[in-house]
Amino acid sequence: MKATTLAIATLVLSVGCDLPTSRQQEADRLSLFRADSLFAYETAERGAEGWASHFESDGVMFPPSGRVDGRDAIRERMQGVFTEGAPSLEWTPTEAVVSAGGNLGYTLGRWESRAETAAGGDSVIAAGHYVTIWKRDSTGQWRVAVDIGNRD
């Protein structure tokens, strides 16, 4: 009987310790949501510089064609996307998942590109989904390791 009780207690403790709803994991998940939301906000405010500032120095981006490696190359590639009068790029994270160790995570969401119409309003000209893979840097900040998006 003692062996059975010990086995059940061990099972309960091991399952309980691995539950993804621990306070720390929930705090990490919320901090990742905030990081993605800040990424979107700073991109809207500062364009290519805001975009690139959230990447790791060796981050990778997969635009519709090809691959871009490194923060500096990413900044350069995005300069043309965020020029005055160009369509805007907006996104909203819908899901954030963080590893048990709290140092890796990913966000999923929707993006839209909008352009001003002749009537002064705006119109969605492209939309799709994205996945962003995040890594904590040495200061504990979330940084984009890989960004991938596709069109609907």
C-alpha cells in the first residue's frame, strides 16, 4: 500500500509541477504579449528603426521573398516599407506561448497593411498571419529571433 501511495503522490507532484498555468509561466506569457504589443507600437511610431530595435543582433526575418539576416540588414530592408506615405503595417498578437524555462517563446497573430484612399479613409490592401519566435536577452528583455508572416 505504501508503494502505491508513493507512486500516486509522485505522479501528482510531477504533473502538478509541469502545469503550464503556474504563476511564473503566466507572468512570462503576459510579458511576451506586452513585448509583441510594444514591438507593434514602436514600429508604428518609429518605422524601420522601431521594427529593427526589437530584433536580436543576429535575428532573422522572412519577408515574402527571401531571407534577411541580422538587425542591420533587417533595418535596411524595412526602410522602404516604412517610408512617408507608404501603407501602414499593423498587427495584433492573439496567442503567446513561453517555454517552461521562460527563455524562449513565440507569438501568433494577424497583420494588416493599410493605405489611404482618395476619399481620405483607409483600406486594407493586404492581410495575413504571423509567427514571431522570441528569445530573452542577457538583460531579460524579449528580442525577436525569427519573424515569419504570410498573406491570406
